[in-house]
Amino acid sequence: MNHAFPLGTRTARIERTTRESSVLVDLDLDGSGQVDIDTSVPFYDHMLTALGTHGALDLTVKSSGDVHIDAHHVVEDTAIVLGQALREALGDKSGIRRFGDAWIPMDETLAHAAVDASGRSYCVLTGEPEQYNSFTIGGNYPFVLNRHVFESIAFHAHLNLHVRVIHGRDPHHIAEAQYKAIARALRAAVEPDPRFAGVVPSTKGAL
């Protein structure tokens, strides 16, 4: 028997405006991968489209800001709001699987992500080739922003997130494999578990 959450119950809409950026995230955890992404950073749009599609999220993201200076503020602030939306949509986390992991190959690259919707914020990122720390993908997305994005999502969504690059040569493939691995791991962690229907999956009784 499949347990499903009532439609429209695991959603969030959050807006955040600062002097550096303006961000809107509209999220449905029980979606079908319908995405509408415009962050004004084209490669980031590509990554968040992959996140929503492979995470089976209905996800709208509209961001703008001081990209004429650098992509950093808009990218990181968007990740903060996305994490907040995930946290709100998860609610008390009753009935979810809680844990999820995924291996994603992309040509020469292999990435792995593991998620625990534990309520404890922690992020570990390993294996990214150091020579790409000064590389900008597509002329608009500094490779080093991966860490800021993953840490911001984990912190604000209250997730324990581990991401590993096992091997890879192309920075585009490395970043995309990581985002897709996170998407699939998150999808597994937040999906309904029929054996825990209505129950918080924790010995403490709360997450």
C-alpha cells in the first residue's frame, strides 16, 4: 500500500530581499519536476533546473541582484531561501524515509550524495579538484560557489548533507553530477514511507 501526503500540504513560498539580492522560491515536495528557474546566472539556472527535475520537485525560483559585481550574492542568497523553503515544506517530517543517497555518473565524472533530514545542519563536501577553484563555468558561475550553495541549503533546511566527487575531469560535469546526486538523495529522503505513515522516523520522536 502506498502512503502519500495530501496534495498541497508540503509546500512553501518564501521571499527574501536584501540590498544585494531579491529572491522568491515556490516549492512543492510532492511535485513532478515542473520547474521555472530564473536567477540571472545562466549556469545556476541549469543546475537548479536539474535539482528540481531530478528531485521531482515543482520548483519556481526568481532571483535578481548585483550580478554586475559577481554572481556570489545572488547564488548564495538563492540557496539560503531554497533551504528555508525545504525546511518549511518538510514540516514535522512525519511519514518520510528521512535518509537518502544517490550515485550519479556523468561521462567521466562520478558523484555521490547522502542526505539525512535530521534537523541537524551539517555539510561535508570532498573530492572537488582544487585546480578548478579559480574556474568559472560558462563565464558566469564560479566553481567555488558549489560549496556555498550546498552548505547554505544544508544549514537552512536543517539537513545533514555529504557530497563526494569520486572522480571527474570536466568542471561542468562535476558540478552537474553533484547537483543531480543531491536531487536524487533528497528525493529519496523526503518521500513517503508507508511503514512510517504519520510517524516521525526518529527514536527521539522529533526531528
